[in-house]
Amino acid sequence: MKKSLDEHAERFSDSAADYDEQQYSPEYRAAADLVVAHADPAAADTVLDLGTGTGAIAFGVADDAGRVIGRDISDGMLEQARKKAADRGIDTVEFGAGRFREPAVDADIDIVTSNFAMHHLGDEEKREAISVIAALEPRRIVLGDVMFFGGPNPDEPFYSPEVDDPATVGVLADAFTDEGYALTAVEMVAEQVGVLVAER
């Protein structure tokens, strides 16, 4: 990881108020839509959204899921997400502090989602995170993120090389299969953006 978790948390808290407006790229929006579509929760399902930010994915699945738990490292992002929930009168979504390797949940989790968050971790940290997620025993994990289908393209990066550390699709696929999951969908949104669906 090129920055500490505390540094990442502070960076996102500083931009939380304007974060939704900053996510203007069609690739980000397309990935978010695919994550929600592939999550496809049933009414009895509990969804854990890791790196929830201001809650885009959490709110996207809230109408269909029984319960949604959003976790993030940034107090500022969580404050914005809670404000949205209150403004929209949504009481099936809860937000709290947590991270990929310490999600801080004590519920039975059916589905785990994440969008544009795991690329902040190094490859070994991603493997550790996927192992922790797998230990929660969800039947489905849906990961939308910056990932390399080929090599990094420095002319059009969807990330900041100074602070982010995306993995190849192969590294992520191996991490899922090593935990007993099968990839059931690989969606290439752009050469550096994709959505992976892993199921048991």
C-alpha cells in the first residue's frame, strides 16, 4: 500500500462533501451499475458493502435486500452516507467504520460488494482482504474496481499512481479461486476498469 489507511481515510474525508460530484466518469458509473446488477440480492439477504464511501452501492441494493451494512475507513464519507440515508428515509441501511481486513460485522453475510476501493491495497493486502471476506462465507462477492486487463496505461489512468496500487485481473481471480470461489462473470468496463463476480 502506497499510503497508510489513516492517510487514505483523511484524504477521502477531505473530499467527502464533493465526492459524488467528482465521480463523473462514465466508467465509474458503469462499474457501479454492474456491481448493483450482479449483487442481485433477495429480500432476505444481508449485503455487506466494503469501502462504501457515500453509499452509492449500498443504496443501489437497498430496495431489494433485507439489510445492507456499509463499512468505510473515512469518517467524512460515513457522515455523508448517513445523511443521505436520513434524507431518503431509508432504515434498512446502516453505516459504520470498518475495512477490508477488519470489516467489523457480526451478522451472517450473504453478499459482499465493493466498488472502486480495493485498489488502494497492495496485491498481498488484497489477498488478505479477500481471505477475510471469504471467511464471512458470503455466497457471492461482487468487486468493481480499477484492475488491469492488460498493462497499466499511463496516458489514461483511472487511478493515481502515487497513491493507488491496482492489480491485474489474474491476481484477483487467483485470490478468489484460492478461497474456494468460482468466477461467474468478468466484465471489462475499460482496459483498466472491471467487475468480477465470484460465487460459491
